[in-house]
Amino acid sequence: MDSLLDDLNDAFSSFDAQNVLEIGIIALVLFWVLRLLAGTTAMTVVRGIAFVGVAIVVLSRVLDSVVLDWLVNNALAVLVLFVLIVFQPEFRRALERVGRAGGVRSWFNPAPQTYQDMVAVLTEAAVAMAARKVGAIMVIERETGLQDVVDTGIGIDAAPTSELIEGIFQPGGPLHDGAVVLRPGRVVAASCMLPTAINQKAIDPHLGTRHRAALGVTEQTDAIAVVVSEETGVISLAANGKLLRPLDRRRLENHLAALLGGGNGRHRRGDPYPVSL
């Protein structure tokens, strides 16, 4: 503990304008990198690595541990290289987005922070398509970014309406295959490819590709998926790698509202699934 206090005292005693400038530059670079990673699965891992790194640094100073000091002094370069190699596709796609968007312009256009209207729109669209037995899968992004999924589809960036979603899944249309991905207040992409469920043998063999894809994306992220079967018109809801079906209008709307934080757009990690699966 004394070592940590001594380090802090030494740092502040020699603090000058140059240090302020250096810290500002480093902060801007880190901010830029984090914005690049925003909306990707890599961001979740980076947060975890940062937390562990800070904990190790604090413990090494508090405990005055030689081993932890060695890790802090020698592991940083290896860790950075590890992150760059493992998440090379995410970094590449992020840099491509910067090139397409002009670098900074899109940073100052935040998405609306409410899911309230989306619940009604998704419910209306699902019920309408179920009545006509139109197959569909709609995925709602929450805390874990789905940019990797979005990049596999066709960008849309439009306000969500029942008519838009029904039009996308119109049989024979150019976008009806694949999933629609939504973020707060926006339909961001259509015809997206989703990962399939990890444990295929545990899935009901009567379920089709859309249901397996819904289970897959909700196993690997905290997204929610609404599926309409084109064979039966049954509406299903997937979350946490589990599937709830069949659903009518009231049950679908209630479960969506509960999963999306009561319609206020803020999901609290660890909140229980609103139904028993």
C-alpha cells in the first residue's frame, strides 16, 4: 500500500503541462480505438482485459509483489499483440467503416435510446406475417454489438415500421433471406447471416434454419430474436440461447417489453428472463 501511495505522490509531484498534453493525446487515441471497436464482440473482451489489467496493476502496488510487477512490466506488449491477432477481422472492418464514414462524422449521431416504439412495431409485424405464414427473423441488438452480423447483410438505416419489415420479408423479394437487425430506433440491415446454434443435437429436429439461427445468435450474444415460421405461422422468441413458442400478440408484446427493460431501452445485465423456459 505504501508503494502505491509513493508512486502516486511521485507522479503528481512531477506533473507539468507536458504531462497534461501527453495524457490528452493518449486519451484521444484510446477514445478513437474504442469507438472503432464499438458495436463488435471484441469490445466485450477488451473491457474484460482492461478490468483484469487494472486489477493486476493495483494488486502489484498494494502487495508489492515481484511476480505481479514482472507481469505488469513484460506482459503489455504481448497482450496488445494478442488482441490485434485474435480480433484482426474486427479491427479491419472498423477501419473500413472509418474510411466509408469519413472518420468522425458518424460519431456525433447517436442512436435514439428507447426501445418503446420497437416493441409495438415488432409485435405488429410478427403478427401480420404469422397470419400470412411469411417466414421472418428479426434480431434486436442490446449490449453486445452485432456489427459483425450487420456486415454480412445489406445496410438500410431506416426508422422501424411494420410496413418496412413486412416488405423486407415479402416472399420473392431480394432481402427476404436472412435476418433483419435492429438497434434502438433503427433498422440497420437486412439479409444478414447469423451463427447457428452450438449444440445442434439438443435442438428439436422439427425446427428450421431460422429457429436454429435465432438460438445461435442468442447463445453467443445478449441479443433477442423474433422468428415467424413460414410452415406453421407460429411466432417464437429466442433469448439466452432458449426458445419460447408459440406466442400470441399479447405474450409476444409482454415478453419483448420485459426483455428490453420495460420499454425504456436500458437492459440491466443479470436481469432474469421474464418467462420460465
